[in-house]
Amino acid sequence: METLKFKTTIKCGGCISSVTPVLDHLEGIEKWEVDTVNPDKILTVTAATALKPETVISALAAKGYLAEAM
């Protein structure tokens, strides 16, 4: 298992609803969550297989959100 963390611009429940279909369908992701209380809006992704940070960053960018690997 691999855990990736990202600083994001996902800031509310509506944002989470917007990215849910994208993140739920990325191959290899077992679970993910966003800490919207943290000032950096940390997205934590747990993957069963090797997952490139660029894959997650691109998926979020397609929905209009920025992400930066930590």
C-alpha cells in the first residue's frame, strides 16, 4: 500500500462532491479523504498499487482544482 498527500484547493463539501466521481474511478485508489479544516486542505490518497502523483493532480485539474504533492 502507498499513501500520497497533496495540498489542494478543495475547500468544502461541494468541492468534495465535485471530485468524488473522478477520484473514485482512478485505478488503484482504495480510499481517499480531504481534511478541509487544515489550512492546506490536505488530500490523503491510499492506493493498492503504485500511483503517480501526476495522475491525481491531472484528475483534479480536469475538475478545476489545484493539487501539489507533499
